[in-house]
Amino acid sequence: MKRIMILGLIIAVSAAGCVPRASAPAQGDEQAIATLVAATLTASALDEGPAQANQTAEPAPTTEAADSAAPASTPTLTLTPTQTPTPTITLTPTLAAGDPVLSLGAPTFEDDFDGGVNFYLYEDSQASYQIEDGRMVLVAKKANSYETWSLAWGDLTNFYLEVTGTFGEECSGKDRYGLIFRAPDTSQGYLISITCGGSFRLSTWESDVEEYTSIKKWTSSLYINTGPGGTNRLGIRAKNSQLTGYINGNQVFELNDSTFSKGRFGVMVAASDTPGFTAYLDRVVYWKLP
């Protein structure tokens, strides 16, 4: 059962009294990275219920009046041979041999954005997180490499977490979307992202010491479907200190890091090249591991 409780990201000070946090310092990576981190949600935001879809009824078909004129002669019956319909073949995508979804069974949590809201939805001068037409739409308004995120509710310790998303109509380079996980609070955690240009990265942001660390620096991968319209599954397996990354079911790294042991999860977006970069998310799912 989907959780309706939500928690998310607020970048600026609001009238409810949220406190802004510091941004991350510039890094010596390929480009400077500044991370916008979250303030605390007011309790009233947690009480919002799911939006209701409008149902539009189709008009009833009309029947034309029959021609009242009598036929001049008796019509000749012509038999039309009955055609046998050709069966439709449904193609199932081939999954990689080591794809985690092949062995995990039914997921613990799944959100395909067609019902209740599990993530905090908001819009400000930096980013927008909304649900439209059965997808979660993430927009990074400025090409300044600021990473923003929206969290769902509930702590995870050991798990496999995956997001399925599509790059928008305009993107290039390090324009990216991804996941935040094992976030002890709304202002820190692990971040894994995938770029329009075909690379990925794993990093941490620790708000208490204001430190940003690239655990796995930008790495190119042929498994990424790049460019506008490219659809990918980005996954992270966390088992104790072992972190394993997957792209479209293919393992791309495995390492050990114990910066964070448990916490919340969420989705993130950032633009380095394209103002207004948009990512469309179709599904977020996780399996709890023993």
C-alpha cells in the first residue's frame, strides 16, 4: 500500500518559518557543484491528500435514420469472406543477466504517479517538482549545477531502489536527474545521478560539516540511452556499507562507504548546460533487503 505521507524539499524561507541551510562549497571536479539542501516541512503540508482526476464521459453514439424509400428491385445477397485476424505479438524487453529485478520478486514500494502523492510537490526559483499526466515532472530552471531534491517518507537501511526516467526535449552535457538515498534528514544524504551526455556519479553531501564528496566521480557508460528522449532505469543497491550501482539493469560500480547507514529516499534534478532542463519520471520502486 502506497504511503500518502509526504516529505520534501523547500529551498527558500517560507512564511511558515522554514530555516534555509547552507549550500555546498565548490568542488575540484570537472565543474563546480553547489547543492541546495532542504529545510523542514510544516506539519500542514503532510496533511494534503492526493489530487482527484477529472472523469470526462464520451457522448453516446448516434444512429442515422434509415432510408424510407423502397428498393426498386430485390437486392442480391453477396457473401463476404470472413478474415481471420492476425495475432498481435507483444515484445518483452530483454533484461541483463544480472538485473536485480529478475530475482527480487514483488517490490516493497512502487509509485507510478497515477494516484496518491508520495513525494513533496513544489515550485520555486530554482526547480519544480510536479505530477502531470501520470508522470513526475522535474525541472531545473537554471543551468547552475545546483542539485535539488524531493523526499518521500520512511527510512530505509538495506534495499534496492530504482527510478525510471526520460530526458526532456532539450538536454546536453551534465544535465541530470537521479536519486537521493539514506538521507538522515532533509538536508543530506547520498546522491546518484545520470546525465544526458552519458555519464553517472555517486556523491555525498554532509550538511553538518558542509562537505560535498564525490565517491564515484563522473564516469561514462555505454549503458546510458543518451540525449533528448533517452529513457533509462537508474538503480542503487545498498547492503550495509556496500553500494552497487546499476544502469538499465547493468552493474556499473560496486564500492564500500559508510557515511550514511539509513535514511529517507527521494528524487533529484540539476542542470549544468540547459536552463529549464526537464526530466520525466515514470516509476520509482524499491525492495527492502534483509
